[in-house]
Amino acid sequence: MPAYTLRHEAIQYDGANGQHIATEFLGDVELLSDDGQTLTIGIPVWPGTQPLDIPKDYYVLRYYGRTFYQAIPPGDFEQNWVEIPDPPAA
């Protein structure tokens, strides 16, 4: 029986790509700070913004285009996620 899932995409925070993650990879968050060890983004929640710290080497997942999904440590990412290729062009 086939299995189905939503498309998720991931990028690893390497300490130098926080600006890219917050402004280009994700489209629904605010960059609050980035000191090279911790990326802090603001996640929209009503009625304001909730800060979230993402440590260096964590993976940031998105879905539905550029919507933040979650940040997870490398070990959990490697154990629970698998990369699949894009489907062939129709």
C-alpha cells in the first residue's frame, strides 16, 4: 500500500546562514537575533510573536512553501527523516 505525506524541506543552521533561514527559507517568521551559536526567530502567534531559539547545527523544517514547521537536533533529524528525490517532471 502506498504511503503519503506532506512535502517538508530542511536546512541546517550552521551559524552563518541565520539571515537566509529567517528571510528567504522561511516566509512567516521574524529574525530577532543571530550570534552564530543561536538563531532566534519570532513565530507569529496571536496576538503577537513568540521567540524561538534554534541552536547551531539544528535543522529547520518548513512546509506549505515557506511556513515554519519545527527545529530539531541533528541526531533526531538523522534518525527520523529521510531525503527523497523530487518526482520526475511530467
